[in-house]
Amino acid sequence: MNAIEITAFGAPDVLRVAQRPVPVPGPGELLIRVVASGVNRPDVLQRTGNYPVPAGASDIPGLEVAGVVEGGDALAMAQAGFQVGDRVCALVAGGGYAQMCVAPVAQCLPIPAGLSDVEAASLPETFFTVWSNVFDRGCLQKGETLLVQGGTSGIGVTAIQMAKAMGATVLATAGSDEKCAACLALGADHAINYNSRDFAEAVQNITGGAGVDVILDMVAGGYVAREVQCLAEDGRLVIIAVQGGVKSEINAGLVLRKRLTITGSTLRARSVAFKGAIAQALKLHVWPLLENRSIKPVIHGVFAADGGQESSGAAQAHALMESGRHVGKIVLTW
Ligand SMILES: NC(=O)c1ccc[n+]([C@@H]2O[C@H](COP(=O)([O-])OP(=O)(O)OC[C@H]3O[C@@H](n4cnc5c(N)ncnc54)[C@H](OP(=O)(O)O)[C@@H]3O)[C@@H](O)[C@H]2O)c1
């Protein structure tokens, strides 16, 4: 099969098309003929040498795929209700940028009715991450207020739509007025251009000084002190990335006076059982919202993964992601 390899850590052109053996599904796994592979920022970090592959995972990048079931562990498939020929999308710990990919049955979901393979491939990584962090860890409730940092990221467009669909008020930050407009078009109630306004001050103005109940943060660093300031009483800060650095100096007095919770997580290295539980929650609570189009995949760009050439569309996809011009997701097709 064709796959995209990281030939050395570096710029996007280190991503090259290579021939690899078709992976063999083990117990509890199935084999997917991949039609589309989602691209995520963690793939860029892996390519630049800043995100080691977890033990046991494929060195081929790619954390999500959509395609057709080719075979696998018959018992596990039967128990989960999957058959050869079914259209599925899956969260994987690696190996997604390839024509064939193995996935734990527990991390596979049927493609929501009405969605294309490209749309389905854009779902697993951000939907699993947002569910786990905003709703499980952050405990966002109907009627509460969520601040999403990076509202037009793949994660952000998912968080805005999911939180709105669940009845929350949503504030989002983005780095330009155009991206702020995109956040509002996706349903955010307020958008803050973090380059022209201090987001913490803006949050206090918008909420009349009450602050927000939950913050989904992908920046950390100097943001954490300001996030502690603009959280409401009993507020929850959930950190999922440290693009602004790992160190922060916070006013610990505010943490106890407002009874704040500061937490965070990474998804990739978690167990199959953990990810399987998220898959079940998504199937129950979120897949119906995709099927009735209350939540829509946001696809910014689609690239042919191998393009029939040695230099791959994956390189163009990564260059686009690093340019920061995208709104929503970038997807590769096979
Ligand atoms: N913990 C986990 O399990 C997990 C899982 C998946 C992803 N992630 C992380 O989540 C982040 C988003 O992933 P993605 O694939 O959606 O990436 P992406 O589409 O490339 O988005 C990156 C986002 O970061 C925003 N950003 C950068 N600096 C910012 C700042 N100072 N203030 C506000 N926003 C800022 C950018 O906003 P502008 O373009 O508006 O500047 C952009 O929207 C990445 O850092 C990724 O590593 C974590």
C-alpha cells in the first residue's frame, strides 16, 4: 500500500510517499480501506520531532481516517455490530496517512448518515478531544458559558458547535477579524480578536464581570494567569496544548477564592477502553446532531495524499496548516 512517511524531522517536504506492507489487524481490531485521512496539528508536531509516537503505535502519521471495513477480528466486529463493507470512521494512535489502516473496533464509529468520507475523516480527533475535555473534564452544563481559545482551529470549530448544540453560551478567540467572523458564523455568541484586544478584559466586559464557567485552552503559557482572572466562581480551565509555552505564574489566591479547577489532558496515549467510552458517548449524544445537521463538519481544504507523485499532498496540507490561514479541518484523500 501507499503511505506517507516522515523521512526525517523537518519542513513539510520530509513527508514522502512510500510503499509499506498492509497492516494486519490483531485481536479487537479491524482493517479499514482508507478513503480519507484527517490532518491535525499533532501531526505537524510529530513531523517536526516535537511529539514522540506512543509505544506500540505506527510511525506513519495520522490520527483519524474514514473508509470501508475490509476485515478484522470477526467476534469483536460482530459484538460491535460492524460488517465487512461498512463505512466507518476511526480514531487511531497513528498510521492514518495510508491506504490501509488498522483501528481498535472500540474506536470506530459508523459514518453519520448523509456525511461524505472527507467529512467523516475530519471528525474523530477533534470530536473525541472536545467531548473528553469540555464535557467530561470541564463538565460544561447547559446554560453555562464556555470560552474557546483558537475558535477557528479544527478543535475550535468543533467546540463552538458542540457547546452551542448542548445549550451553552460560547465566546471564542481568534487572531483576525475574518476569523472572528467565522467563529460567529459557526454559532459563537461573541468572538474576540486576541491580537487587537486583551481577551480577559473582553471576557469581563461581555459577561458583566461574572466570568466564564469553562475555558478550553490550547495556548497556556502567559494565558493561564489571565484565564484564572476571567473564570467565574467554580470555573474550570482545561488545557489541551501549550503553544504559548509550559510555564505560567498565576494568582493562587484567585484559585481558592473562586474555587477554580485547573486541569488538562492528551488523548493519544490513553487506553482503548478510555477512547471506546468516548466513542459510545459521541454515538449517543453527538452523532444524531451531525445527522440532523445541527453540527456540520468544517472542511477548509482537501489534498490528494499521494497525488501519484513522490512528493505528497500531505506536504501541501501541512504547509497550509502551518500558514495558519485555515478555518476548520484539512483532509487528505486516497
Ligand atoms: N490534548 C489533546 O488531546 C489534543 C488533541 C488534539 C489537538 N490538540 C491541540 O489542540 C490545538 C489545536 O489543534 P488543531 O489540530 O485544531 O490545530 P489548528 O487547526 O492548527 O489550530 C491551531 C490554533 O491555535 C490558535 N492559536 C495559536 N496561538 C494562539 C493565541 N495566542 N491565542 C488564541 N489562539 C491561538 C490558532 O488561532 P489563530 O489562527 O486565530 O491565530 C489556531 O486556531 C493544537 O495545539 C493541538 O496540538 C490537543
